[in-house]
Amino acid sequence: MKIYTKTGDKGTTALFGGTRVPKHHIRIDSYGTVDELNSYIGLIRDQNIEKHHKDILIIIQDKLFTVGAILATDPEKAMLKNGKERLNIPKISTDDIALLEQEMDTMNETLPPMTHFVLPGGHQTVSYCHITRCVCRRAERLASALNELEPFLPEALTYLNRLSDYLFVLARKLSHTLQAEEVKWIPQKN
């Protein structure tokens, strides 16, 4: 398989289903940001963290490929006229979302309660989590805008929302494990 096809040399790319759109189309920006998010999750996974967290991050990376496939699919080409699926696109399930919630609940059991916002930082690995969380929020904003124009499976949007929460809790858990200082944001009075 050749990596370069030259079909995008004029600034367009193909969606699943064959439709060509400009590379700056919101759909491309959406799944491109999910791809960026997936790469940052790989960076977290490459850190010296517990195997369990690495295993969950691999599952998340797999699910992000599914989200990307959903976002990369032309909705008009996804279904046949009889209502059956034309393309074999994986789905995000409520179980996928529940896994993130269960992981957050488990991590939260060992963490002190939150009383303030927390400044990102404290340790390089924790900072990677916060950067990844911000990229996840951007992916969610873009996907939300796309969904207004061309609706897609709602679980994909829910997954991105829950994932950003998971990444925040993971940052707090890693701060705790790595004994990094969590700096509370306390607004300064003028």
C-alpha cells in the first residue's frame, strides 16, 4: 500500500463512502483533532505509569479510532435506501462510556475531594494529561459543531465528553501517585 496517493494535492480528501471535501471542512477538522487526541493519549501511555492505566488507554485509543471512523463517514453514503448500513462502521456503545465512568469512580475513591479548580502541572506526566484533556475538549467542540450540521451517532459525542472528564481524573490520580503537588486555583482579589 502506498502512503502517498496524490489525490489530495489540490486540497481535497475523501470521506468514508468516497465523497470528496476540502481538507479544511469541519468534518476533517473534527476527525483530525480526534487523531491528534489519540496521539497525545499514546504519549501518556508511554510514560512510567501503572499497567492498568496503560491498558485502559489502549482501549481508549481503539475507541477513538471508532469515533474517528464515525466522524469520517459521509452520512448520506452510510445507509442504503432500505435503511440498512452500507458501510461497516464500528459503534461506540453505552458500555464504552460506562467503562470510563467506572474508571473515574475507582480512581476517585483514593483521591481527596476537590474543593477548588486545579492548576495544570506538577509533573510532566500530569501535564501531558492536562494537555490531552484540552485537545479532547477541542475535539468535542468540533464534533458538536459538526453534529449540528450533520448529526451522527450521539454516543460518539458522549464518549468525547466523558473522556475529557476521565483525563482530568487521571491527571489527579497520577498527581497523587507521583506525589506531585496539586496547586489549587484561588482567585486573587485586587
